[in-house]
Amino acid sequence: MRLVWFVANIATPSRFQRFWTKRQAESTVMCKELRTRVLRLGPRAFNGPLLEGVCPEDTESILETTVQALKEGQVVAVPTDTIYGLACLAQNSEAVGKVYDIKGRHSGKPLAICVGEVEDVYKCCKVTVPEALLRDLLPGPVTLVMERSDKLNQDLNPFTSLVGVRIPDHAFIRQLSQMCGEPLALTSANVTSHTSTVAVHEFQELWSRLAVVVDGGPIGDQTPQSRLGSTVVDLSATGKYCIIRPGCALSPTVTLLEERYGLIRWNRNWDGGD
């Protein structure tokens, strides 16, 4: 029986318990005096009010600073094409644990990964759909759920064989992922169960626990629709698709999958997260 995107109770108890115990231990030694750098992208990417203590920086410098923080195992906040996200290196188990702690996220809820190019998807996932389908949807406001590659960090979502992968249609985070040379673990920049954020001041209570906050300005039109996040689609079953989260791009995604690629929609119960 195929493992679903999230069902916590199907995890192998011993492995899951080891991961959770390790994560809790790591959280107790997180640096309490982490200095957060809030860096603003250039004028073309920012049209909001100036925040006190936030100085404009050139994009290359911001990328270098953010990459360094990620390589040091820290968590950063970055803009995407949908909402603001928290990111760390997916292959760094300690950093993944920090993301859960910062969000107050349940240990059985998965994190997606982010890569820079379609070619990178094949390094992280066992792709069974045509490459043309990937290129029709990515980059874009969708998360595609597929069987994970054996090369992906086993401590990342150890309770499932699936992983959601994103390529946001946002130049900064795509370039960031490419410069890191490995996938980023990505989730929304908010405390779990709180509203997703489309401006950096909306998650200011998290700043002190982040190494870098990249301010790309307000995302979208600030309406409830703009806060829906990506449309999450399970493509792990051959010839079928399942909508896990409707998100902001449901209609065009469904139309493409059914009319261009002939996939059949199926439904199942799941327990998802923000």
C-alpha cells in the first residue's frame, strides 16, 4: 500500500522516536544570542514602507550573506512567489529541527523542499510524469508531491516515502537554491496555525530566531486569496493526481493535468499542515 504524504502513525516508531529525541536535544543548544540580519532586496522587488533598521543591500551581497547563514546551519526567511517562507538546508538534520522549533510545528507534519531548476527535481524525487508536465507547472505556485530519492536526507519527513518539491517563480529563492548546491527545506513563515504572511513585518515575532530575514516587499495584493500558498498536488500514483491543498493556483493546475496530460483525479484523506 502506497505511503501517503502524511500519516504520522505509519512511521517506523524506533526511527521516528530517534529523530524526535535528537531534534529536541538539538533545540536546547540553539544560540540564544543569534543576531538577525534584515536585508532588503532592491527597489524593483520592494514597494512597501521602510522598516526601522532595515538597510537596502545589493542582491548579490544578500545572496552571499544568506547562503553563508544556510551553510552554517541557520534558518532564514525568504520571499517566494506566493507567501514568505522559512528555509534551511534540507540535508542538515539539525537545521530542519530548528525550523520545527521556530514554527512550533508538529513533528509529524512534513516540510517541502525547494530547488532552482527542473533538472534538480530528478535529484530529489523519483519522477514518473513527463518532463514536459514539470516544465508546464514549474517554476510556479505549485508543490508537486512525488516519491523521494534515496539521496534525500532521511531525517527530513522520516514518516513518509513522499516529498513535496517547489520551484517558486521568484528569482531570488531560485538563485539562492542554486548557490547552495542542494535543496532547501521550505515552509511558511509563521507560527503554526497562524495566518500565512505576505510581508516581513507580519512575522516579526520570529525574527530573533532567524539568522537572516530577506525583505522582498509585500507579496501579492494583500487579499485573503494571496495568502493561500501554493497548490499542492500528489503525482505519486501513475496516471492520477490528487489535490492535497487547493492553494492559489487550483483551477489552471487541474485544467492542465486533465486536459493536456489526461490524468485522472482521485481523493484520499490526509492530515496536512501550513
